[in-house]
Amino acid sequence: MSRLLITSGPTRQYLDPVRYLSNASSGRMGRALVEAAVARGHEVIVVTGPVEINYPAAARVIDVVSTEEMLAACQEVFPRCDGLIGVAAPCDYRPVRVEPHKIHRNGEPLVLELHETSDIVATLGAAKRPEQWLVGFALETEDHRFRAVTKLERKSCDLIVLNSPAAIGSPENSVEVLDSTGAIVAAIAGLKDEVARGVFQIIEERLIGGR
């Protein structure tokens, strides 16, 4: 059996002690993939942002908050893993300055200067060994397949799973799985647990069993 790293949930980039940038990722798809992997007998390490769900007791869970913390945890764990499933939705931007105290109203516009955070999957993809594999997730609102294929190539993924914003907070999902050439391997729809089992079956057949 394989040792898998799965990232899940959102991250938070704080503006001050009480406010932050984030997104509406619930971690449900990540949990469903963890459950699918555990059910197949694999060892799973989950690096998760703040979520209101519980992961299977059989998985080792590492809790993080920011994108920087998620990347650091993954860089520590990934060298000892066979593959990565990057389901998390890390925050892509961080404030240049984090205020030490709560920002108060003053009647004037608030201007935020943001910098890009590090791309976790791309960073791990650039450092992976030949025997390791990566599966990325892409959530797009336009030019869906083109952007997914662009991400697949830039992040050195072996597969990428394309889903839509409709999946956020929903018990259901509809995805397309694309291989390293950009070809559609499968289209899967249904409850997230069902979709996760279908996606993980493809991962086992193409990446785990094929290596």
C-alpha cells in the first residue's frame, strides 16, 4: 500500500487579529478522498486548513491556518510519501502588512496591498522525485479546460481534477479528470463520496497500480 499526502480545506491570511482573507471551501471533498484512500488500505496524512468536519481516525491529521503553514507542513511530509492529492483551496494572496491590532473605521477607504502566496502543488511538483506522483484540483469560472490544462502543466501534475464553483459547500460535485496530456479520462458526477471513490479508483489504476 502507498503513503499518501492529501491537502484539504481553505487557508486563512490574516489582515489583523480578527479579520482574514479566505474562501468557502468546506473540506468535504478532501475528507471524501481521505475516506476513499483509507478504505483501500492506504496510509494517509492530511494537511488541512480550518474546517468544521472530522477526518477518518485512521488518517494522521496536521492542522494549519495559513498558506505558508500548509506549504511548510507539506514540504516536511511529502518527501516520505508516494504521492500527493492536492484538494485544498489555499488562499492565493496575502496582505503585505498584518496589523497588530484590529483595524478600526475612520471614514476613509481601506486600501490593501496583496502579494501572491506560494503555489503549494507547483512547489512540490518542482521538487518531486521521478517515482512520486501528483494529482491537482482546478476550480475555474471561465475557460475551464484550458485553465485546468495550463495548471496541470505548470504544476507538473500527473492528473488534474476539474470542478466548478457549484461544488463549494454542496454535498454534490461534478468533475472531469484530465491526464498529463490534457485528455479527459473520465467525467464523474454525484455525491462527493461517490465522486471521490471514482476519482480515487482512477488514481489507483493509473498512478498507484501503474508504478
